[in-house]
Amino acid sequence: MANDSVTTVLSIVAWGTRLTFGLYDFSAAQSAAPASEDVNRLAKEVNLLSQVLRQIGSRLKEDGSLPSQEAFNTVRQTLDQCQDVFREVESLVPLNPSRQNSQDGSALSSTTGSMSPWREDVEWNVLSQARAKYLLAHLEALRFTMSVMLQTLYTAKSIIWSNYERNQTASDAVVVEKSQMEILVVEQQLALLRAYRTYESFKRHIANAPLLCQSPKSQALIRRDEHGPNPRALVLYQEPTLAQTPLSANEADDLPKVRMVSSPYVDLLLSRWTRINTVEERLRLNERPREEPRREKFERRNWQAPAVESDWETEAYDRRGPPPTLRLTTDDPVLMHIDEERTMPSPIPAGPRPSSLQPHGPPFSPQSSKSWGPTSGGYFPQHVANGSRRHMSPGPSPLSSPRASFSDGLSAAPRSQSGAKGTGSDPRPQSPKQASKLAPIPYRLRINQWYWDYEDADLIGSNSKMSPHTAIKTVSKDTMPITEIFQEYVSREAIRQRGYEYTRVMRERVVNGRKQEDQCYCIEGALRPDQVQRLVELTERIRNPRASTRSPRSSRGGPASSAPAPPPLDRSHTAPVYGNKFRETHSGARDYESPSSARGKTSSGSSTSDDDTSSSYVGSSSRSKSRSRRDSGREYDERGTSWRKSSRDRDKRSGGGGKAQTLTKIAAGAGLATLLDGLPEMLSYL
């Protein structure tokens, strides 16, 4: 189908080229005649139309799958109208028979003998001039229509290219091509309306010049008009709304109407003359195999992107722990998780409440600003005189204050009363970290470009059909598997105590349907689920050391001792920071101890954990004891930066110090803000 259209286009282009030469010959021979100017304009228009048709033929041959069936039909209809117009021009202008029958398009003969017959046969009256103007307008409308089709194919190719490349250059090219197409649409619609007005002018000349119509040539011209080119054939190329509006008096009135419909008509022509939707769908199907590696590379680059870290926020989160969980408070002394799915003991039946459960003194209030936060257990200031017990009274709202605002000792008495056993035991409510154990622990195992997402021991997602065990065998020996766990679940102190090598980076994850970046630890090695569980449990013990201990209680269910002391102040975040803060990498050997070192540690009772190394100043005479950690012969501070203790530092710590020296260290290392913050502790130490 495309080859037939191309063949027809080439034949019409050859005819137009011969006709152009003949019209130029006539114009050159009749330079002084009134028909010379009109014939010269006809020659130029026929030549321009032939060039556009040649470009259309080349484009249909190259992009045979892009034009639609309607585009091929439009080209055929245009070629038929071109043949009608060319025949009408040859009938209107008496051409040289040798030129008209010539097939090679040779140059114009310079002899004047070939031009002499034209001077005798020319009859160029008003009707001929009006007919020539209409043929000129009809040719112009056909040329702009083919130009719009050619630009439509260019625009469709740029759109497909932009979908394939997806960069700013391709997007800008689409905008430019659509703008050029809209300009051509405006010119085409104006040319169509101009052809209608020119034809109406030709009809008026026939009606107003009855004497001219009596000549034989005029009669032949009128007869040819009934079967020749007609503006009704141009309606197929006009915008639908413009075809229904009445014709304006001049072109200035047509321009606003055309501009209102030019932009929507561009999209209509793209869908009518091209198969752009089908081509885009095929490109999307072919793009999927190539898009997957590109997306994997983009994800790895985002996951490994460095980000600014704040040690103050990290340490504050380690001390504070996760946010507390809300509990329901009812008229009965029962505390319960909102999302608790287990079957809880039934509450006390309705009836008068025992006197032992009635509150003594003022009602219990939520945690005040004097408390030490959720990680310090259930600590409250001792503002009740004579050590009297405080009992919990129900609040007026169904939702009480957060669970962390209730002390551990107070929540045990109602639960022991409501239980079925009468052994006098006082089970304590779960701490925030203990309650979080009910939820699975998410982590990711990564080997090169493959990853496996786990929740505890359950595999929930992966981009590889292989198992981690099989993937490790396929990679080289130098490739180290990585276990990625978010900082919400593990801490660097726990990782160091386990002896793992790690790198702290920023990772993107989806929380409540929104993307956010959190700190993540990339631990070298493929950790098993039990190793991850032990690492999380160690982190919970480090972050909340009082969560696993139970305070002794009296037989009456109340607290046997006063409220626990506040936790020690941690000023590690105020120490000066050197080096790179954007990415932290820790490399250390696995923890192991020889029998001699183990006996030495047992006898001395010293600790090697990072918590002892980074602890605050405490009133003790054992300040001068050296603490070390076995990490490849190097020592690390709590930011993962390696440092060596010089002989001067060891002499300062072992050589007597005293109170003034301690104050100097605090003031120099922490600054004025830290000195004021720890003033109560220093006073108690002095």
C-alpha cells in the first residue's frame, strides 16, 4: 500500500515539474501581456506543491509503519485533486505542445519561434483571470495540507523519541515540533477559507459579466467549472467547527476563529494521521527488559548516597527509644494495648470496688515534665509525703495518657487483683521494647545487585530467583554479602560488641505510604535470623537497661523502694567532631578473648563495652582505670573514628588529676552549654 502511494506521488511530481517549466516558458514569452503575472504565480505554486509531494513520498517510504490508513487515504485524495488542477491549468493556459508532451523536462529553448504561437492564441479576460486566482488558491490549500501532514509525521517521531530518551532535550524538541505544526495548521485553515472566498468571487464575475460569457472560450471555461476543481473537495481538510461556521468577509475576521481551534486540532491530526499510540505501546513493551537494570542501578545509587548525619539526634534516639504505645483506660483497673490481639484476663465484675483500690490523695496525673522519659522506666518525682502509695484512678477520657507515663509498680496491683490466680505475684506491663518484639524484625540481605527482604526468618521479597546460599556460590570470593538493618532496630554499640564491621548510610523506605530516608547499618556478612534477633535484643538492653530488670515489691503489691534514680547524663554528642560526618564506617575484628585475658578481665572486673568507654563523668575513684577494646589493634570513639592514646593522655589520666583537673576536662571538652547542663552532677561529685 505504501509502495503504490509512493509510485503515484512520484508520477504527480514529474507532471508538476513539466507543468512548471511550461508555465515559466509562457510567462517569459508573454512578458508584456496581462496574463504573464498570473501565470508566473501559478508556476511558482505548482513548483512548491511538487516539492512538498516529493517530501511526502520520501517520508511514506521511510516511515511506512508510522502513518495511519487515513493518512494514506488523504494522500490519495490530494493527488487526485492535484491531477484535476493540473489539467485545468493546462486548459486555461495554452502551452507549447513540445513542452507539454516532453518527458525529460529539458531546459527552455532560446529560440523565439517556439513562443510565437502563444501570442496568437492567448485570450486572457476577466473570467480567465478570476479562474487563475481560484486555481492558485486551491493549489495553495493543497500544499499547506501536505505540509501539515509532513509536520505531523515529524512531530510523532519526536514524541516517540522523547518517550524513549526521557531527557530535557527530547522534551524541548516535542514542544518545538508541536509549535511548528500549530503554525502550519493556522496557515492551512486560512488558505482553505481563502480558497472559498476566491471561488465565490469567480462566481460573482460569471453573474456580473454576461457579455463575456458569450465567447466560446468563456463558455468552455464555465463548462469545465462544473466538473473541475471545486472547494467542496477541500472540506475534508478543514477543522470540523470551522466548516460549520459561515464564511467571513475578510481574512482578519478568520484569524481569531482559527487560533481558537488550532491547538486541539493538532492533537486530533496526530491521532488521525499517525499510529503513535500503537508505536508507544510497542516501545513500552520493548523497554521493560531494558528499564529493569536501569531502575536497579538508580536504586543502588540512591541507597548508597551519603547524607548529613547528626550525632546528637542519634544519641538522643538511643536514650529516648521508640515512642510510647497508647493504652485504653476504662472504669475497671485494667490496662490493655489498643492493638492487643491476645485474650486478656476478664476485668473485675461490676460492683463496689475494694477499698484497697481506692485512690489515696489526689488523682494520678500523666507524666509531668520532671520525669525522665520513657527509657528510664516508670520514674516519677517523689512529691507524695510520708512515702504513701499512689493508686491509679481512671481518667475521664477513653484514651489515657501514653503507657510510658505510668510507673511499673502501679500497673501491677490492678492486674494482680483482676487475675484469676491468687499467688500474690505482680506481673509488670510490657516495656516499649518488649512490646515491639511482637512485631517482626525487617532486614535486607544484599549480594551484588541481588537482594532478599526478610521479616525475622520469613522471606517477603526479592529481585532474584536464586536463594542467598546459591547466590554466594555464583559470585567471586572477594564479594562480601551485606546485611542491612535500620537504626530503629540496632545500634552501633551492639554491632561493635558483636564484632561486626559496618557502614552507616542513609536508606529510603516507605512508612505509612510515604517515602522517607532513615539511617541504616550495612553489616558485612550474611547474618542468620537468630543472629539478627540476638543483635536486636542486645540493642534493646543497651538502649533501655532497666527494661529487663524487675524492682522488688512488697506483699501488698506496691513498690518496695523509692523511685529509681535518674539515668546518667550522656554528653557524647557535645564532644568536638572531626573527619567526615556524612558516612560512618567501622572496621574491626571479631571479638575473641584468650584465657589469660579473660582471667585478667574477671579479676579486675573492668568492662570493654562502648558504653563504659563513652559513659559520663561519675563520682568514683576508679576514674584512672584504663579501658581498652580489641579492634585490630586500634581504638575507636563512639563516632567510629579511630584514635590512639598518646603517652601524654595516659599520663594525664594515671597521674593524679583531682577535682580541678576533672572540671577542666569537662569545660574544655564539652563547652559552656554542657558545663551548665551538667552542673548538678558536678556539684554532687565535688
